[in-house]
Amino acid sequence: MQTVAQSPTPSKVFYAHLFDQAGALVCVNKVIYFVGEDGTIVEVEPAMVNFLVVLGEMQTADAQRIEDLLAGGYAGVACSRTEGRL
């Protein structure tokens, strides 16, 4: 019997607006990132909070897509999985 590599449980991801850009807000290792619709990734700093609007929570599929993007895209995810991990 073989075990299949599992990706970690996705964290909560929220729709958000930072300044005038729409995107998603995600917390990874206690660091908050804003991922813009164009793929830009920005670490949210305390000075930016006044310009941040957090909206509703994303569904699981959208949240996983954002986490895959943070992990380096499809190639980054495929190369980082370890064999036999549950």
C-alpha cells in the first residue's frame, strides 16, 4: 500500500482591499500577506492597516489557490511535497 502526499490544511483566507487594489489576505507563520489580483504579494505592515478593508472569507478552493501561489506556484508545490507524509 502507498501513501499519498498531503498538503497541509489551508489557513483562512479573506477577500480584501489594500489601498485601491482588490485581492486576498492570508496569514502564514504569523505574518500577514496581501495577494493582489495581479499576483503581487505584499507583507502587510502596521502602517498599512488604515488602508486595509477585510471582507468575507474565501471558500476552500480559492484559499488553496492563494496558498499555492505563496508556495511558488504549481512547480513550487510539486517540488516541496515530501513522500509518505500524512
